[in-house]
Amino acid sequence: MQNVRRSWAWLIAGVSLSALGLLLLMGQPFTAKAQESKRFQYKIVEVLPDTQNMQTVLNEFGASGWDLVAVSMGNMTEPRLIFKK
């Protein structure tokens, strides 16, 4: 009885290892991409504090691919918009 259990255990182990080997042979090779260092450009633009002017500047830079990342108030009369690309 114990020999039968061992035989089944060996059979299951053999089938499992064969399936794993087949998956490794047939699967896509694992290729790790080297992590590229990203380079960003930054631009700081001072704008007049009225809504229409700020909206115009934001739309212009957004259309050119710039993302607004921060707004600095500077001297409280001329906000600085900080863009990143």
C-alpha cells in the first residue's frame, strides 16, 4: 500500500516537473528592460493675477505639452506657474 502511494507521488512529481519544463521552453524569454533615466525640462512663467490671463497661459503651455506642476505666489502680486515637460 505504501509503495502505491510512493508511486503516485513520483508520478505526480514527474508530471508537474515535465509541465513546468514545457512551460519554460515554450514561454517567452524574460527580458528585463533597463530603467531609462528620464529627463525633464522645467519652465517658470510669471503671469498677471487675473483669471483670463492665467487661463490663456495655461492653455498655451498645455497645448505645447507642458504640465503644470506647481504655483508659487512669489511676491503675492505675480503668481509663478511652474511647468514640466
